[in-house]
Amino acid sequence: MRSALADYLGRVRGLVADPSHIFITSGFAEGRALACVVMRAVGLRRVAVEDPGYSDWVALDKAGLQRVPIPVDEQGIDVDQLIAMGAEGALITPSHQFPIGGVLSAGRRQRLVRWIEQHDGYVLEDDYDAEFRYDQASVGALQGLAADRVIYAGTASKTLAPALRIGWLVVPPELVRPMDAELRRWKEGSPRIEQDALAHLLQTGAYDRHLRKMPANLP
């Protein structure tokens, strides 16, 4: 499953994805909660969130992180204000901002990458619906620009079905050990049969064919 995901994400989303850096979760909610706990464990305290953005930040609060709301416009999150507010990390939707719908501009992406690299920060990238951008050309994932500083989160909830409860995190090398320890503390593992089925779809190209057919079935 992890090898199949690494190949797919590298080809389709431009990720730098080593299979040993991929963790399978039961969906984005669990992935977000794990990422928040690990961010706190490695020393982050103040984490920027998009405003407007998610309305449910229980996982971030439970992890002991302080939320720093940052305004969003048509170019995505205001990176200059994020830096000025003293944030140490961020949780963002750069490829399709939720709920406004914009894309983090190239200039702001570069600014954000420079900042996290210079200050040893981390960003959780929620790539929740990158396969379904019909209003413009698909934009590569932020993780491809800063694999050592971006935690990438994806799921099969929108492409296949939420009931599968399959998600994934692609984690920077320095966070692999703390993420592994945290995940083992949380649970014994994710369902194997569903993982094998999804891996088969990815490896045979059936997943790609399914995605190409999806627009015709959308209302």
C-alpha cells in the first residue's frame, strides 16, 4: 500500500515520497490529530490556521497547540501576516483553500517554504480534493517544494468512499520516529483488506481510470 501510494503521489501530485515515510490512517481526522500531537511533541506551540477555514479544531486544542488565525484571500493564506504573528507552524489547504476555493499563489508558496526552512517549522498540508479541480489546471502539492518540512495528508474519502476509512500522511524524515511511536500508542493498525484493495487499484491503473470517469458522474 505504501509503495503504491508513493508511486502514485509522486506521479500525480509531485510529492517526494519514500514508502517508509508514509503512515496509513483511518482518514483525515485521525491524520490531523496525529500531526498536531507530533508537532507539539517536537516543540511547536503556536500554529497558524486559515481564517476562514475549518470550524472544528478540537484536535489542535487537545494537542496543546495555540491557534493563530490568519486571513485568507484569493491568493491563499497571508504568509507575511503568518510570520508577523509569530507562528511556528501552519495547517493549510494550499491547492484548494477551504472554504473560499483559492490556490496558494507561487509567490506565497516560495515565501512560506523559505520561512519554514529558516525557522525549523512544519506545515500540515491538507490535499483534500486535488484530483477534482475542474476550474483550472491542477497545482502540484506544496510538499514537493519542502519535503523535509511539510506533512502531507490525503484520503480516499472523496475519490472512493468515506466509509473505507483510509487516509495517509507523508511525513518529513525527522518526524518519522515520533509519528511511528504516536501511531502505535493510538492503535494496532488499519484494516488490511481495504489497503490491499486500494493498492491493487493504484498499481493496475484502475484508480486513474476511475478518476477520469468521475466528472461525467458528478451533478
